Amino acid sequence: MVKGYFDGASRGNPGVAGAGALLVDDGGSVIWEYRGFLGHRTNNEAEYQALIALLEEVRRRGIRSVLVMGDSQLVISQVTGKWKINMPHLRALASRVRELCRGLEVSFKWIPREENRQADRLSNEAIDRRDLRAVGFEEGGEGTC
């Protein structure tokens, strides 16, 4: 099963923000990385934007089943329906996530920050470099939405 990792960062919260995500194949090789500069956002918005970028890539690649992992308990709990979404702007982002999940087998799992270092690095690089980029590589849970 393909695994996806996502993370968002905001310096100031709200502040300058970035999103990072990656896909890993069955063999543990990174097949796609993303870092996106988001401008001025909250940390939760950055987390959601990272997840959306990840799911858009899953769809683009035609991946039918994915385990999505992140260290944001809020995002994982909201998209799986465990927690209520009080903020309208987060409700809209969660709606986009659910839309991207339709027709796919997407499982979500919260992981500790230490297990999400690669996505964290990408989200912080996006802030440092102020860039948006996705990189494709050649070959070489809890809950669903």
C-alpha cells in the first residue's frame, strides 16, 4: 500500500506558512515530494493545505488505496468525523478533503511528530525558500473519510 505523509508549518500562527507532503511506495522509496509556500496562514490551515496537495497527487497518479499519516491530531480527527469542525474556513477545507477521498480507499492515522520528519522538513523548506514545487521520482490508522 502506498503511504502518504503531510505536515504544515506556520511561523507566528497565523504567520508565514508552508505545506509539505510526500508519497512512499510499498518498498519504502519516496515517489513524490511537495513543498508549498502558503503566505499568511494558521498552522491548521497549513496542515489542511498539505493534506489537500497530497490527495490531489494521489488522484492524479490514479492511486486507489492510500494510508495517510500526519501529526495533526486536529486534522486527522476532523476529517474522520471524530471531532466537530467549529471554524467555517476549516469546514471548507475538510469538505475539499472529503471530496478528494470519494471513490478511493483512504485511511488516516495520527503519528507522532518524530515519525513525520520528512513532511515537516518540506513544510519548513517551503517557508525558507518561499517556493511551490512538486517533485516526481522514478522507481529505483485510524479512520477513513
